[in-house]
Amino acid sequence: MNEPLQLISDFQPSANLMQFIEISILTLLLVVSIAMLRMRRLFGVVMLSGIYSFLSALFFVALDAVDVAFTEAAVGAGISTILMLSAMLLTARREKPFVPGHAFLALLVCVVVGGALVYATFDAPLYGDPMAPANAYVGQAYVDRMAVEISMPNIVTGVLASYRGYDTMGETAVIFTAALGVMLLLGLGSERGGRVVSDVPPEPEASPSSDSTAQNSTAQNSTGQKSPAPTANSPIGREDAP
Amino acid sequence: MMDHLILRVMIKLFFAPILLFALYVQFHGDYGPGGGFQAGVIFASAFILFALGFGLRTTQKAVPPSVLPYFMVTGLLLYAGTGVVTLFLGGNFLDYYVLAPNSHHNAGQHMGIFLVELGVGMAVFSSMLTIFYYFAGREPEISDEDW
């Protein structure tokens, strides 16, 4: 890279098939997000968020960011959909009805923030500009030095694990800490046979003889014999459950 | 227990290929898209898929929740330990060149990245499965009319 970097780019974007595909995916993203806003049934919202993640992954593939697309498809559409489903089971099945109030203030905040974001896009480099700052300075340096210093075909892995290895260690620690926090907050009871933590109030007529049978009755409730307490106050579909 | 027969047969059919694909993503991350994070998530998603089809208790018999924290700690320590080893070999923290000095094709970098990605994969796999276990274990298993 001997030629000096151009500060003012004369790049002119041209319409082609790839841009048509990308604009179509972005339109679908908008449609899905509006549908998520309109939907009250939380199961549908979770499924739509999975669809949103898959569309995002598709968009990243169209932008040649395959690693990011991979992560989005695995984490966004896979794991977080499952986690949202599990979290939905801990709460209600349906969103609470909309309570009017503060609508004008919320609209004002949205318009101001949205206007500022749109105004900021006027300064952004044009779409697909090879001289954009993201492509020109540090990114180009990584591309140039990678073959000599690490000699690994996947530049993303090299940047993540070697050039920025310290950051990735912090991210791994973040995930470790997240799992640790979930274990402490949602503990299933002690692993060594302590009392199982449950939101279900104890049955008055069951009269368990010992602690082990109490645990067994809790476990048998979980197979669907009767509706447990935390879901009984959800607004739909539990009263007529067998 | 003959509910969801087609789903269960398909899950059994897909379980091993998903694990194999996760290992491919893990150990081929230097050459293709992927790496430890994605591999860990895919590896965990195979077990989560199994749990969705066959129940949480069956899955916890195969992968008990009590062993997962050891995997989490081992993964994180493998990452940090690689850095400490490079410190003791005379380099900077996570400076992989000292793992194989005098190499003409950067073998030290490859070794270091391999170890580090293995640590990330182990930590992410066990963390994701732990989070799923603890979320799903709070509630009785999902009955059909809830969907």
C-alpha cells in the first residue's frame, strides 16, 4: 500500500442485483419488526424474533460478513429464541393490554432521536465505498499484515484470537459470568441434593411422608397432571386444562 | 411416549451430524468461517434440540448439570493459561510467537489460536447449556396446549 489514502472519495454507487437483494431483505426486516410490534401473543413474537435474526444473518451473508452471519444464525436465531421461549414460560403467554398515556412524550422522543440518526447518516460514507474509513485504515492494515504475521486464511479468526486476543478473553469471561449469574439467580437447588427451588406452593392434601416423596410429587406435577400455580394466573388457556 | 414421533426421529437423525458440524466449525475456524464461539453454540444447540424433543430430565442424565461448571472453568482457564504460558516463555501475555520460535510459517500463532479457540468453545458450550438448563428447569416441561 504505497499510494496515499484518498480522503474525499469519488465513489459513485451503482444499482445492481446485489443491492436489490439487500434492499429486499431490509424491507422484510422492517415488515417483521412492525409485525412484532403489532403482535400481542408472546409465542408469535418470539418466533418472529427468530425470523428477524435469520433475515439479519441473510443480510450479513449478502454483505460478505460470513462470520457475523454465522454467529447471528447460531446465537440470535438458535439460542436466544430458545431462551426467550423459556423465559416466556416463566411469565404470561400474552402481552398486557396497551395502557394509553405519555404517548405524546414518547412520540416526541422517537421523532427527535430518529431525526438525529437520519441526520447522522448524511455524513456516513456511501454504501459500498471502498475508501470508507472502516475499509481503509485499520482494516486494510490487518488484511495486509495477516498473511505475513499469522499466515491464516480466515482474517476474522486471526484478528479475534491473536491481534485482539485480550478482548476475546474478556468476552469469554463475560459469557462465563453470565452463566454463573444465571446459576446463582435461578438455582435449581443444591447439586448435592438440597431442596429443589420451586414457585409452586406445597399441596395441602398431599401430606408427604418424607422429603424425597415431596420432591417426587413436584416432579410428577411437571409431567402435566395438573396446572401449576405460576401459569395459572396467565390470562389464557389454563383454566380448561385437564 | 409415542408423541411427536416424527420430530423425535428427526432429532435422533440430526443429533450426531450437528455435533460433527460443531467440531468442524471449531477446528476449521482458521480456514473457514467460524471459531470457538460459534462451535460452542452449535454444540450446545444439539443438546438443547435433544432436550426439546426428549425432555429435560433425559438430557440431564446424559450431560449432568453438575459437570458443566467444570467445563466452564476449564475453558476460561485454558484461554488465560495460554497467556500465562506465553508469559513464562518470555513473551507478552497472549503473544503466541514464543510457543514455536524460529518457525517460518507462524506455527506458534496457529498453536496459540487453536488452544484459545478450544477454550472459548468449551466455555461457550457449557455456559449456553447451563443457561438453558436453569431457565428450562424452573418450569414444568412444556405441555402441548401451551404452544
